[in-house]
Amino acid sequence: MFDPISKTILDQIKKASEEEKGAEAEKLRASTYWVLCPSCGKRVAKRQILAEGCWACGWKGTEEELELAKAKRASGQESKAAAESYKTRCPQCGRLVITKELGEKGCYICGWKG
Ligand SMILES: [Zn+2]
Ligand SMILES: [Zn+2]
């Protein structure tokens, strides 16, 4: 038996995790419904691109090709994000400089130091 207080807490936890599950399921549904065209990058309904091809560029392929393109894009985005955190834009001159150097020595172009 639970006392009323801990039961309320448990209910809240249960409710929160159910809401989370709902959001996850919603995300999953959205991600399986829409795909990005491997050729032009436009958002297309997966069912449509498999059946009729991309509405924008006409690309047509199998589900495997779509997955392959998605995986490729994901790995590309990761390395891009890593490169961006390595470099940063100087607030004064706007040039791309190495984050660490900007912090330590300042911008090598304009001399800005934060
Ligand atoms: Zn396309
Ligand atoms: Zn600068």
C-alpha cells in the first residue's frame, strides 16, 4: 500500500514517462513518415518517394538507398558540428578562428580578445 503522498508522486512520474513515450513515438512517426531526398535534400513523404519519386527532382530509389543516404548525412553532420566547435567566429571581424586560440591569444586577424 502507498500513502497518498507517495502515490501522487508515483502518478506524476508515471504520467511524465507516458508523456515522454508519447513524444518519442510522435518523433519516430514523423521521422519515418518524412525523409530528405538524397538527391536534392527536399523533404518528401517516404511513401511517395518510394512509389513515385521525389516531387522536386524526380529521384527515386529503394528504402535501403534512403537509409544509406540518411546514415551518410548523419555522419557528415557530426563531423561538421565537431569542426564548428573547434573553430569559432570572431565577434569583431567575423573571421573563423580557432576557439582555443581566440580564448588564449585573441583573434589573429584583428586582435580581438574576449
Ligand atoms: Zn529530390
Ligand atoms: Zn577578429
